[in-house]
Amino acid sequence: MGMFDSVMVPCPKCGKPVEFQSKEGACDMSVYSIESAPIPILYDIINWPVYCEACGQWFALIDPKHPPGRRPRPNLSAVKVRTPENPDTHFQGMKWWPDQDFSYQDIDEEDRPLSRECPENAGQFT
């Protein structure tokens, strides 16, 4: 079973706590309320119905700025970003962006996207 973080939300019908799970955060089994959850986790759980086992009610967290339904496909480009001062390092040596917001100020070359083509050795370990 994989790791995740949880947001506990009172059921709108019976008031019992119901768990929304997210893989967006640190995935260290942290448990939050709506008020304490990090913003990326909140975006991950909106418009995702859950079932209250206590009373049988399905419910979802919604935000009028992010209505339910099909989202348009994003127009993504790979851009070079500055090297962070203190990147997090995974136990296997992989580096992760530190626990701080990423912004346009972090982009080195905003207008020059990298090639979408993968190099021949992409995905190979050295």
C-alpha cells in the first residue's frame, strides 16, 4: 500500500469525520483539517466525491473558481529553472524541490522551452 496524506472533513449530513486522501503532499501519512492542509493538497481533493460510511452520504469539496467537470488540457512547456539552495534529497540520492513555493522568479529561461524530445538514454540509470 502506498503512502499518502489525509484531510479529515466533517460529513455535511451527519458531521462524522470523513477522510480525503491525497498523493500531492509529502505523503508521510500526515492528517490535516481543511484549514490546516497545504494548498497543493486542497487542489488535489476538490471535486472528488467521497462516501461517508457513518450515514451513507456521498459528498465532495467544491470551489466555484474550480468547477467540477472535464478540465482543459494544459499547454505545457519544459523550462530551465534555477538550482535551489537547499534541495531535499531522497534516500536514493534523487533531488526534490525544497518545501517552498515555485514561482516565475525561479525560471531561468522562461521564453525558451526545452525540447520535448527525450534523449536516447532517458530513463536509464548510470
